[in-house]
Amino acid sequence: MKIRNFFPTILVVLFISCIQQSIAQPTFSISTSNGYNSNPFNLPVESGSFINSLEMGIEYDYKNFGIGYYTDYTLFQSISERNFFWHQAGGWYSTENTLFGVYSEQRINKSDYDYFDYTFFNTYLNYKGESNSVYYLFNSSVSYTSYDELPELNNLLINFRLRTSKSFDTKTTLIFGGTFNNKHYSNSEILTFNPRGRRTGGFVQSSATSISQLNLYGRISQSVWENFGIAAQYTYKNILSGTGKDLSNLNLAYNDESQIFEDPVSNEGYSFNFQITQILPYQVKLQGNYYFNSKLYPAQGIYLDKENFDESVMREDKQEIIMVSAAKTFDLSWSSISQFTFMLQYSNTVNNSNSYWYNYMNNSVSLTLKLDF
């Protein structure tokens, strides 16, 4: 596995260590997630693996300022060549209503999969307020993603989000919001078509260098009785301008090898989510979610089989996801550990697509344990 460009990280760690010694103690967290996924990379032919990950974080807050450093190593027992390392460092400034921050992260893979390597920079501003019992949250961010092996995917993403909520005496909460995304591909003029399957590419040359997308959503939640609540959400996505390329902004999620082709900005359609929450005895939180996603990719053709590509038909997906989780947090403030959290989660995903590489199903179960110091 290639480990490089660590100089900024080392500086951050040293800075945090100096602060720890000279001013105050930082806070630490460590967590581990262990489980099994029947199809971790969402391929048409399933190949399961036990998956283990170890995450660690350190944060320091001084008055209105804060800095943090976080790491994750994910290990696939059956497919060790897919193991990867991820780390992130950032800082922020906060007031009662405002949060401003910057951070950078990297994902580093083994040599056979180093085309997933990326460096990500982000700066963001959040502002929250209230007017006539309506609470609102405004978020904006500007980020740049650079790929070590695929410079044609380098992109700048500008994002604006607004979320409003209002609660009523009936224990009903209404939430409405929207997101505007604008992505600019800095090197898209060098893209070429490569119809050799999802693993190696399928990029279509295009003169368009940017894409704009609008997401709108509404959510209603209702407390039915003291420890039981339900919620439902509808989301609509529309591409306003540009070409919805099958390119993407990689992220930490390992559970989809097609991250390069599954850009959420490249599709439009609608989704529905229904959620139930039950607080069990001893404050165990039980939650169930059902998602239905309908997605159209207006500039992505389909794979008729493993290699043959058809540009005349656009890709369409119908996806259903069921998730069930149980979580409990223990207060251990009387010891050197302030909190201990466990979460047991099961999920089932079925994705029906007219494109060969995106017809898949997976089942996963995992247990996550976390300690906060």
C-alpha cells in the first residue's frame, strides 16, 4: 500500500500534541466495526467477505476554535487486495449560530486499486437561526477532489443547502429543504470512451465541463406515543444544466466499487424514505428504514453484458433498501472513558437496472463498538 503526502498530517498531529502538553487535554475516540457483507462492491455476481475496520480520532477545542485528526483502516478478509487506509485533518471556528471550517482527506489503496486514491479539500460555512418558531439551517461548501491515477476526474464542487423545520403541539414536525450542486470537471476534455466494463472504465468524451443539479425534499415526523415515532420523506432531483456524466467524487464508502460511476450529481429522479423509531427499555434505540430510489442517468448508456456498451439507451435504476439498527450508549463519565456506544445493524439492498454492471443485491450485518475518552 502506498503511503504518501503525509507531511500536512504530521504537522497537524504535532500541533495537536503541543497543544495537549501546553494547554489542555484533547478528546479521543476509537471504534471498531466488524461484520459480513454478501456483496461489498455491488457486483452482478456476489462475492462476500467479512469486513473489519478500525477508526480513531483526536479533537481539541479551545474557546471558539477546534482542530481534529481522524483515521480509518478497512480490511476485507476474503479480498485483501481491496484493503484501504483513509485519514482526515481539519479545523473549525464556531459561534452560537455559525460554524466555519476547513478539512482535507485522503484515501490510499493497495497498488492494484490505486485508481481509487484521491485527495479531497473542503471549506464550509453553516449558519442556523430562528424566525417565528421556524428554525432554519443554511450550509455552503466549496470542495476540490484530485485523483492520483485518474486526473480526468478532478473536479470542483460548489454546494448550497437550506433546511427549515417547524414543530407543532401535536408533536408533529415538518421539514422542507433544498440543495443546489454545481460540479466543474477541470480535465473533462481528455475523456475518451472505453467500453471494457465497470472495472476499467466506460467514459464518454464530452465537451461539457460542468453540471448543475437541484434537490428538493419534504419530511414529516410524528411522535405517536412517548417512545415511538414515525417519519416519511420525499426527495426530487433534477439536472438543471450540463451533462450528467458517469463520473464521481470518491468518498470513504467501500460498499460500491462503482463510486467512479455513481456520482449523485449525475442522476435525476425521486426517492422515498419511511422511518420508524422505538425507544426500548434501558434506552436502547431501535430504528427501521425503508428507501425507494428511482434514478435516471441522462448521459450514461448501458452495458448489455460484461463488455458491450450501448450509447443509444440511457441507464435507469430502481433501488430498494431496508435497514434495521439497534443502538445503546452507556455513560461512563465516572471512569477515564466518558461514553461507550454499541450499534448492531442489518441492511438489504436490491438494485434493478437496465445496465448489466448495476444489477446487484447485497445483505450485510455489522456490530460497531465505540469508546469516547
